[in-house]
Amino acid sequence: MPTPVRLLPVVCLALLTLAACSEAPDSDTGDAAAQAPASESNAASGSTAQLDYSLPPEDFAAAPEAGRSLFRANCMQCHGEDARGTDQGPPLIHRIYEPSHHPDITFHRAVALGVHQHHWEFGEMPPVAGVSGEDTAHIIAWIRQEQRAVGID
């Protein structure tokens, strides 16, 4: 029988899927993570989800500076050098992505599964191939650091 700690990521994903299905659209804000499909394929883009993606262990120590480099290598093209957005993707340093509205698991889900267009008008976000759960944790640590720096808690 699985331990409760191992079930936590599964329960979180299930709850996020239910929440995403019941959330009403908001045309002036963005949601890059909570609306990701919970399937093996992102049907809108034809991209395949990262089936081997796994969350880092609970005691994993994410490093914001590593996250900054990983963000620039994997996310900057669409979200901008400093996560302030471009004409290809929304800003992640934005109140809609505050931790109380989009917890860290939603970023993991977006990287692993992709995101259906929801609030923003940028189209679908495909899964990000080659970015591991630990890489994503570093990226999240950097994004959260940048959010706190501008008063987004």
C-alpha cells in the first residue's frame, strides 16, 4: 500500500484538475498552469506530456540562482528574460501567479503536461521537454524570489 506522503502529489494533481474545471474564466488575468490537461497528450498542440516527469523529494533544496539560469535556457523565449512576459507568453511576475492562487504544483504541472489557453491570448503552452521536476523546482524558487521582490506573496 502506498504511503500517504507518496500519495500527496497524486491528490494535489487531482484537486487541481477539479479546481481547474470549475474555475470561471477571467479575461484580464492569466493562468499558465492550472488549466493544463490531465492527460498524456496536449491535444491542442499535439505535444506529448512528459510521462517520466517526477516531483523532487520533499527535502529538495531549490536554488533560485540555478532557477534563473534554467528559466533563461528553457522559458525565456516565451516568458521574457526576467519573466515579465513577451508577445509569445504571459508574465509570471504577475499577481495571478501568486502562491496562494497558483501553488508550486501548478508550475510543475504546466512543465510536465502543458497548458490549454485560458486567461491570456497567447495560445497553448506545450509541455517543456527535458526539464525535470528538480529543474522546475529551481525555476519556481527563482520566480517566487522575483515575485516577493515586487510585493507578490
